[in-house]
Amino acid sequence: MGQPTFFQQPPRLTLADIAALTKADLVDPSRATQVIQGLASLDEAGPMHLAFFDNLKYAGQLAGTHAGACLVHERFEASVPPHVAVLRVAQPFRAFVDLARHLHADVLRPQSSCGNAGISPAAIIDPSARLEDDVIIDPLAVIGPDVEIGSGTLIGASVVLGPGVKIGRDCNVGPNSSVHNTFIGNNVLIHPGCHIGQDGYGFIFGKDGHIKVPQTGRVLIQNHVEIGAGTTIDRGSLRDTVIGEGTKIDNQVQIGHNVTIGRHSLIAAQCGLAGSLTIGDNVAMGAKVGVNNHVHIGDRAQITAMSAVKDSIPAGERWGGFFAKPTKQWFREFLAVERLVREGGLQGTKQSNTKAEGQD
């Protein structure tokens, strides 16, 4: 953020302005008129930048920073170099983000790829489609029959919206995405290259060939959902695939048919969710988690990155590993194996097996 190339330059603010916006205490009031021109990390900040500090892991960066000012909790205040103005606040990172959202409001939602402010003449729109006012449609988008799009929504270049798709207000559908058999709520952000509403992976397997099961369900995406680039969401076979309100999905996630995800859950990159599983509210999944079909992940459960989940997880529990189990149990077993190797237990077993094989 030290040299923003693609985004608008933020306005200059004084430390007094920043203290007011973040509800922070400026420790040295004599610096109230000092000007800040932008935001930066501790290691890249210059005298005109504001940074933040809330993790001892970066104490070395704090000691060597050239930032003009820093948001910091009172317990770390004494560690800030004397040339850096201190803005004392209970939650430095949250205050930093709040300020960033204020200064860079244009970054929170993708803009038209070509600076388009209306409906491009190069878009293909079926006459039966219904568009509210202030819809933006970029070139080469295809809007199918009976599609409905709410005001303030942006449809990116080369997007395909299949027949009957309904998209609410203030949404974004990124370039090169396709959406079929789907209803989308308000304020939904779909990043480029997503594919939503295609067939689920449903077959009856047989030695002479595999018979495709018709996928006649839909995808329902509720309000305030964000879907990362390259993610795929299959429509349901009989019941719908549902993404709950406020859920945030990272890049390259695969969501199978009939999956139900609750509200305000976090699904990190490259997770694979098999069909007909249910995920509760406020669940957090690390990157590359794989979940078997027909399991239930309870509300507020947390799953460690790169875990394989074959069993249901009760509400509020933390699981991890391959196959996933309660985290404390997983750690105990992992440490026990390490101790066994360190003490020569596995080596001794291997030697015994080798000797037995030689006797045959």
C-alpha cells in the first residue's frame, strides 16, 4: 500500500483526524497536526504512513520501523520508537482495518473491468430479462431469458447468466463466471472465474458403465456472501445447495450437490465439500480440508488446514488430522508416535520384521 498503482490515492489526514476515526488516544497531543498520507506495514512504512502493531512476532519490525505513526495496544506502547507517534487503541488491527475501509472504499467492491458505467452495447441480453436501474453489464456478458438483476449490481465481462437466474441488489459477478439454476440475494460478491449451478457429480456406478442421476435442484445464495475466484458450486440433485447469509468462501473451493452451509461460516482455499453434507453457523475450515459426504459439521466447529473429515463433528469442537479427530487427541497421538520413533520403538519393530522375513 506504500505505492498504490491501481487504486485511488487516499486523502491526507492529520493524526487528530485518525484518532477521531479510530477512537484512539493520541499519546502526544502536540503531534495532532502531523499529516499521514497512507497506510503501510511496519517494515515498508515511511514517515508519511500509519502502521499498526499487535503481535510480538513482529517486535523487530516495530523497533526498526520508519512509520510516522502506529496504532498499538497500551501494553506495547513502551516498545514504540520515539520518532513514531503512538495512537493507543484496544484493538489495533481492527482500528487499522476500519480506517482502511474508510480510505479505500473503492477497493471493497470490484469495479467494471473497462470503466463501464451502464450496459455495454457489446453485451447480449435476452429481451425477456428484467434489469432494475443502475445495473452495470460489461462487454460480452450473456444474460439469458427471464433473468432478473437488482439495482447496483455489476455483471463482469464474459459472464454467462443462464435462464431464470435471479440476482439481488448491489452484487458483483466477476469476469468469466457462469451462473445457472441459481437465486442470489443482496450484496453478494462473486470473484472472477466462478461456476455456479452446474451438474452435481451424481452417478449410479456399474461395471458396464455409469448412469447419470438427473440433478434437478438449485443453488440458493443468501445475502452478504462472498465467493472466491475459481470456486465451483454444484446445484442440488433433489434438494437445493444452500450458502447461508454472511458466509465467506475463499478461492478454488469445490462445493458438491445438496450441500448446506450455515450463516457466517469461513471456508478457506481449496476445500473440497462432498455432496449432501451439512455445515452449521460460524464454522471455520482451514485450507485444503476435505469433507466426506452426508456428514454434519456443528455450529462453531473449527477444522485444521489439510484435514480429512469422514465423521460428523459436534458443535463447538476443534478437529484436525487425517482422518480428522478432536485436536487434543490428534496432538497426543502425533507426539506419542514421535516419542516412539525417538526412543527406537519403530526401528526395533522394523528390524524384527526384516529378520523374520530373512528366516522364511
